[in-house]
Amino acid sequence: MLHTSLTGLTDDLLLTPEQSFLTDDRQAILRFAVEALTSGMDAALVTLVEIHGGAARALGAQMVVREDGSYCGFVSGGCVEAAAAFEALAVIASGEDRCVRYGEGSPWFDIVLPCAGGITLSIHKLRSAQPLLAVLNSLAQREAAGLRYCPRTQTLQRVTPGVKTGWQHGTFITTYSPGVRVMVYGRSIEAQTTAALAQAAGYDVVPLDDTTSQAIDADSAVLLLWHDLERELPVLQAALAARPFYIGALGSERTHARRVEKLQAQGFSQQAINRIKAPIGIFPKARDARSLALSVLADVAAARLRQGEG
């Protein structure tokens, strides 16, 4: 992989990169690349492949740069994206992939990362939309997917993820999980407010009442915001069987004790019951719907983060 810079580019290649829109949504970034390629434009995929010390983004964070200088995505807190876009334009023009480093250990002293760490970016000129489309199609079917990048051959292919994001046998694997599906059960002001806030945060929100027909999967968060133990019981049974990454239920500690008794009577083990976060949320005794919604969704986000680290 080349470790070069923009030095030597002709003036007509020195476009001024411009951020097309603000997003760190991984599917939106891949779609941006697919749209460019299918419209006949060249594009490059920039991936965070190494972190030295601290970093604002996780390993595997990505951005896409089009040949006209438009880009989206983040590989840092916003301090290197424009510089990375310039490098990506050089890759598009030359057809040769490269690797660049910013921050600690970088030759670019004028680009400083506030976290005082360093990051290494892999920049790959995309030759086909097919690997990206395959990933997007898998995610649309709520299936995990992955991309394998080989620096030696400068190729990208879709793979079935079996490992975490990172280097493996000289190739870099980027894994993608389906978006979080927030399943909000209950006809209450708490449920309504939580669903609205979750939608504003960009989650795939499914407001439901007492039906369990909607598929619950490992990327779902099941939020039981009823004030009725009998109505929530069928949903709890389905959720405990489906193993979503988060199950939370409204109610006091006394209410939860009654919930536990009912589930034990249904044959659920204490280990299974312990998966239920009750009282729901990160801080207790939220007395209004907005505070409760913030508490619940912060808890969901924390659980998702732990899932990714597990």
C-alpha cells in the first residue's frame, strides 16, 4: 500500500473537498458510495484501520469521497476529514490505494488530533458497487455483513462476518450490524414520548400495543411501557425467547417483584429474568415522560455499546 501525499498533484486535481451532508450512519455512507458509482462517478472508501492511543471514532469508521470532492462520513471528530478527502481525491486520480496516518507519529504536524492519539486510514478506490450493495441488502434483511479489504491486491469483497472489525491475515475486516430496532409497547404518554425521541435519534422505531407479531431479533431493544403486568406478559415471554440486546420494563421495584413471580410461575429461570432491566432506564424515579424517555434511550445506547464490545 502506498504511503504518499498530495505532493505532485496537478492543479486541476486540487479540488476543494466539501462535506455533502453530516452523518455517521454506516448505511447512509455506503449508499452515498453506491449512488456515486451507479451514476458513473468514481469514489473512494476511507476506513479507520488503526488507532494509536485515543480516538474519537471506533475502528472501522468510514467516509466516502466522490471524484467531485463531495464527501460524507467521519473517521475522527471532524479534524482530519477534509485532509483525508484530499488524499482520497489523489487515490481516485492515480488509481493507487494508500494508507495515511494523522496525529501521533504522523509527518503532518499541522493536523493535530485533540485526543492526542493517532489514527491510520486506509483509502481504497472503489472499483465496483457490488460488494457495497451486497452489504446493504443483508442489512435490509436485518442480517449482519462484512467487507474484506486486501491492501496487497487493492480489492474489496463482501464476506460473512465471523470476527470483530480489525486486521486478519493481512486483510482488514469491517463488520456491519443491522440498525437498532426500538420496539415500544404500550399506550401511554411514556411510550409515545419515548418513541418520538427514539425516532429523532435515528433509531428504527416500531410502536406496538399488545401484539408480538413483529419479529424481535438480536438487534432489537424491547421497551415495555405499560402500567399493566397482565398485558405485558406475552411480550416478555416472546422477548426472553428471542434474546434482543435490551429488554426494559416500566414499574417500581415492588412491581418488578410481582413481574418476577409471574415469570417464575411460567417456568422462566432467574438467569433469564435477570435480563430484564426493571425499573427501566439509567436513573430511577423519572416522574415525567421526557425524563423517562431520556433515561430509557440512554440505557439502550449503553447496552448497544456493550454489545459491540462483547
